[in-house]
Amino acid sequence: MRKYEIMFIVRPDLEEANIKEVANKMSAILSDAQAKVLEMKEMGQRDLAYEIKKYHKGYYFLITVEATTDAAIKEFDRLALISEDVIRHLIVRIDN
């Protein structure tokens, strides 16, 4: 099993309920693709180091995932790129 850390930033102009809905949807993408979500941290709204899509702030989330194949990670990556609510994401494989 491979472990991954996924950080993604949600647009700050959404309402709080919508932000949580986006985060739960992104987590569900991983679960539906047979990946095991070990931990999901809500890191809150923070200033961005530089402007991304005309935003200066973003709502950060960190997910730790365990997967046997990279299919779930690829699907998350594909859908995060398509989503207008996710302004940036980063996927890192953790070596054991």
C-alpha cells in the first residue's frame, strides 16, 4: 500500500457550507476509487504566497490517503483540475 498526502485549496468566496461540501466531495472521489482516507485536516483560510486566479486567500485542506494502485490518485488529480472550486492542489507520495 502506498501513502499519499494531498493538499488542495478551495476558493475563499464560497460560503462555509459550500466549502465543506467541496472538501467532502473531493474526499469521496478517493473513497469511491478504493483508496482509504486515513485523515482529513481542515487547515482554514490562509493568505496565498502569490495570487492564484485573482485570489489572495484560500481555504486549505490536507488529506492523507492509502491506496494499492494510483488509479484513485489519478482520478482525484483529473477532477481537481476540472473543478472550478479547487484553485490549486498538490499530491505527494510518502515513502515508508
